[in-house]
Amino acid sequence: MSDHVYKKIEIVGSSTTSIDDAIRTAIAKCSQTVKNVEWFEVAETRGHVTDGQVAHFQVVLKVGFRIGSDA
């Protein structure tokens, strides 16, 4: 197995549907511009309340991507 080096960035995803949707949407969007995305961790979870109901879910993600060779 080769040694790998990673860089970690922070992104924020939001959804009116669920935390899961916020995560999946953020990772999908990030993967469109960042190569070699390999893992994520949820750093924060929060939401927005309107009229006593959850209006938005928001997650702060730390996303790890491999740097170096694409192979």
C-alpha cells in the first residue's frame, strides 16, 4: 500500500429536507471542483427555525482529499 498525503478543507452544506441531504449535496458539489475527495467528518450541525418548525438543516464538513498523483 502506498503512503498518501491529504489536505483538509471546510465546507458548509444546507438543506430544507434533512441533515443527510445537506451532507450529500455538499459532498457532490465539492467533488465537482476538488479532485480525489476521499472522506469527510461532520464538525458542526445546526439549523434555522421559522414559525416553530425546522426550515433549514446546516452542516459544517471537514473534507479530506488526497494530494499528489491521480493514480
